[in-house]
Amino acid sequence: MPEIIKNLKKDIKIEFRNRSALNLALAFALISTLTISLIIGGVPLEPKKEAIILWLIIFFSAISSLAYTFIREEEKKTILFLRLNFSAESVYFSKLIFNIFFFFIIQIIVAIFYVFFRQLEIQSLNLFILGLLGGGLALASTITILGAMVAKANGQSSLLAVISFPLLLPVLWMAVSSTTKSLTPNPFSSNPVFYNEIYFLLAFSGIMIAGSFIFFKFIWSSQ
Amino acid sequence: MKIIKTVYVLIPLNIFLALKWAPPVRGLGDLSRILFFHVPWAWVSLLAFLIAALYSLIYLFDKKNKFYSLEKKSYNSAFLGIIFTILTIVSGSCWAKLSWGSFWNWDPRETSIVVLLLIYIAYFSLLSSMPDSEKKHKIGAIYLILAIIIAPFFMFVIPRIYPSLHPDPIINSKKEIFLDNKIKITLAISIVSFTFLYFYLLELINKKKN
């Protein structure tokens, strides 16, 4: 635990020292949200189409920002230092926690801008927020481990999109489904079944984190 | 494994049974004969994926380095897997065009096989981005295992997203097989022969690459 906190503090300190990753990620998220909103203009779309566009922006924001934590260690040659001083498990968890919070910030900004510019009427705010958090957790947990792989493979960002898309398809389907539901008037919103997609996203994240925890040490130790 | 060599008999026998002996399915005519190739190819593409992931798992946890060549075998299995996946998609699309009117219908099984193709493409892209080393093999192995770990989620989601057009003769709610006996026998022989063909080709590629 102290190792995780130490490493997490280090990542946060580095991030806030130059804020390059955060600035770039936020700029990408903002520009893509604004560009898409401006292209669509004031034309109203069905809730499903709105949800698809919102999640595509979120997905590509994740791809462009989340692999950076590992790629930075490879680029700055600090990976050997980390390997000598921290266990693989603590490095994995610190990067995962960093990515989850980092991505939540990006998601909140994307969602606020998208809802504002598209004038979306959210019918179930709880489901909308839970869908964003659940989907964000699943995206962050998957892209953290895949980012570690890409960092070892010379850090090509296009490679991350290629390898993450097949694994993230169920997450995107369920996240779109939950956001669509939250934008559609539904008399059954108090029924627990209404939140099925959230359970799915949490289960997916749990399995992905457990699998990553088991296999991360092999990525970390490979030369 | 001498039994695998029976493939030399089984494949011609399978072709004969599929094209001559088995009767066409009522309403579909000779078109239904695609079934005797499409179903086993789909099965082999999945089997190749499972075996590639299993080899990867053994390779990763083999601390004494007893099975150092397993990662190459895993790669070879995935290579055969992608070929059979493409064959499955092409044969399935022909079937879809002739019986449902369009090459692509977003049926759950069509979608599942495309997801499998995407996973294979991603796996090969990942491997091709790294020079040949232990690192490359380990990372490729982990990717395949992660893909297998989340496979149940696909099984859960895809039927809920896309309504099915596929006939459901093998697994259905009544657990009965609604097929003519000759078709059942031909299909069974077909599945066995293409499974043997897969193992035979895998052995050949493994030997050649060693």
C-alpha cells in the first residue's frame, strides 16, 4: 500500500509539474466534442445516436490519453528505476488509480460540454452519471494494461486503438445502451433491472482488473 | 499422432458426403450444402483461438522454460485461426446473400465471428510492432489470454444487441436436433475432419518453423 501511494504521488507530482498530458487530453476531448457538436449543429438526434457520438468521443479521448502513463516511463527511461524500487503489483495499481481519476476528469468535461452544446434532456441523471462512471472505469482498467503493452511495443498510439477496440466493444455497447436509456423517458426507472448495464460494466472492470493484476508482472519484467 | 493423418481419407469423404450423399435441406436446396463447410470452419476458428490462448497460458507460467516453443505454436494456431475465420465469414456471407437477401445482416453469430477476426488482427498487429524477442512473445500471450477472459461478456452482450436470423438446429431451447439423419452424420464427419485438418496443418507448420 505505501508503495502504491508513493508511486501515485510521484505520478501526480510529475503531471502537475508540466501538465502536458492533462492539457493535451483535455484539449483533445474539448476540441473533438466542440467539433462534433458544431458539425451536427442544432439538428436534434435520437437518444441512441447522441449516446453513440458521446461514447465515440469518450473512447478516442481515452485512447489518446490513458496509455501515456506507461509510455512516459519508457520514454524518460525511468522504467528501470521503478522496476528496482517498486513491485509490479504496486506499479500496476498506482497507474490504474491515476488513470481512473485522470479519465474521470476528462469524462466529466466531455459530458458537460456535450450535454450543453447538444442541449440534451437527461431523463435519469443517476443512470447517466453511473453509466459514465461505469464505462469510464471499464475503459480505464482495460486501457491501463493495454497501454503497458503498447509502451513495450515502442508506444505507437495507433496500435493502442487497434488492440483496444476488439476488447472494448462490449463496454461500448453497454455504455451506449445505458446512456440511451438515461436520455429516454422510462416509467421503470426505479426497477433494479434498469441498472443492468451498470452491473455489467462493473463486472467487466472487475474481471479486467483481476486479469491485469495476474498478468501485469509478465509485461513489467519482459525486456 | 497418427490418427490425425486420417485427414487424407476424411476430407475427400467429407466432400463426397456433403456434395452428393446428404440431401439438401427443404426450402434451401443445394445452397444448404454450404452448411457442411461453414459450420466446421466456424468451429475450427474458435478452436484455434482457444488452443492459441491455452498455449500462451502454459508458456507464461512455465518457469522452468520446458515449453519455450509453445508461444510459436500459439502464433501458428492463431495464424490458422485467422484463415478459418475469413473462410467462415466468406461462406457465411454467401449463405446470407442467398437465403436472407444481403451479404451482411448483423446477426449475433455474424457479429461474433467479426469480433474474433478483429481480435486476431489486433494480435498480429501487436506482434508485428515488436522485434522477435521474449518480450514480444509474452505480450502477445497476455493479449490472447485477456481476450479469452472477456469472451463470456461477448456471449452475454451480442445476442442482446443484435436479433438472430440464424437457424438454431444444434442448440435450442428444447435441446433437440431438428435435422435429417444423413445431414447430422455428414455434419458430424465434417466437423471431425476439419478439426483433424486443423491439427494436421498445425503440426506441419510447427515442424516447418522449427
